[in-house]
Amino acid sequence: MQIIVCETPDEGADLVTREILRRLESKPDLVLGLATGSTPIGVYERLVRLHREKGVDFSRVRTFNLDEYIGLSAEHPQSYRFFMRRHLFDALNIPAANIHFPPTEGPELQRKCREYDEKIQAVGGIDIQILGIGSNGQIGFNEPTSSLRSGTRVKTLTEKTLRDNSRFYSSGETQPHLATTMGIGTILGAKRILLQAFGEKKADAIRAIVEGPISAFWPGSVLQLHPETTLFLDRASASRL
Ligand code: F6R
């Protein structure tokens, strides 16, 4: 695990974007693993700017998102498909056929989840996985006590996540209780992992995953086993190291 303490989140986003761009130059059909949440938005803004202002081409890029809620349509503002269109896909020239999300609909979800991992394998694996981390140490929707070698699968959201998310739903609206997520084993299969974490509220999680034992109680701690992981922190998230 390599750790870079940046002066600002913007500096972290610059470094991550620069690495993606460098890899894209040598491999135009780069396979990206993508996250949602507030943390990666700075990187997405920069990728959009590179495309608009410098003509950087994403037409051969393949993407695999980490997670998605079960029971929300792609048009629902809380769905991760909506989030990704708004922050990235609508502005880039990645063909729709190259964009992948974990399955959330129809029968045989378990089989479709296995096929998601197989699809990742079939394109040669994820070259760069972008990650954020929850204040509870979660990566993707692998919340505390998730199996450390899990593949893509359906997870029940914890009470805390449900409480945190409830503000995004109008009263009477059904809030999803389930999500599909890449497993911890799937994430560990990525060749390179770039995790960003900013702000004081991430400091305990960063301390636990960097200095603590590898434990299902802090799922991100498994990244200690990954040979090509870099953490991009700011002073606040690094303050308890
Ligand atoms: C979302 C995801 C989550 C977030 C984490 C941090 O795809 O993988 O694990 O990375 O919840 O969220 P933010 O960035 O909003 O603090």
C-alpha cells in the first residue's frame, strides 16, 4: 500500500486523473472499475474536461461499476446508473455497449452476478479500479463483516446505510434494502487500485485499513494484500495515522 498525503482533495484528483490518462495513452481500450459517491466526482470532472478541451478519446474504454441498488430504475435520481450518466457517461464518448453495471433485475440474479465477474475476466481484468471508502471501511457495498474473498453478489444494506440514505427518498417512497456489489475478491482482482479518501470523517477508517489488522470488520483493510494499491489522502483523512 502506497500512501500519498495531498494538500487538498483537488491535488488527489489531479494525481489520479493523471495516472488514468497515462494508462489510457498506452492502452486505448483501458478497462476501468468505477465508483459512485462524492469522492470520485473530482476525477470525473477532470476526465470530462480532458475529453472536451483536449479531445482525449474514450471510445474504446470499457467500464465496470462497483455497485447498484436493486429496485431502482436507471432513471431514478438515486440510482448509480443515473449518477454515472450525470457525472461522466453523458459527457464522454464511451459506447453504451462498453459500460457495465452489476445486474439488478430479473430472475437468476446469482448466476448473472457470476457472469459479471466472468465478463470482467473475459476483457482481461480491470486495469484501474477507482475506489472511495465509507467511514465504516466499506468498499463498494461490501459493508463490515463482508466475506473477504467474495465475488459479485447481492447484499442486504445495513441499518446504518438505510438510515443515512433515507433522506434521499420522499415519504411513502420505497427505499431499496438490497444492492448488488462487486465482491472484495473481485476488487482485489484489479491490476491497480486508486483509493481516494478526504476529510476528517474518513480518518478512523483510514487508520484501521492502513495500520489495523486485516479484518472483515474493516473491509478496506484487505487492500493491504494488494500489491498495487495507492491511497490518495488529505491531511484530515490521514490525521490519525
Ligand atoms: C460507491 C462505493 C462506496 C463509496 C463510499 C464512500 O460506489 O463504492 O463504497 O465509495 O461509500 O462514499 P463517499 O465518496 O460519498 O464518501
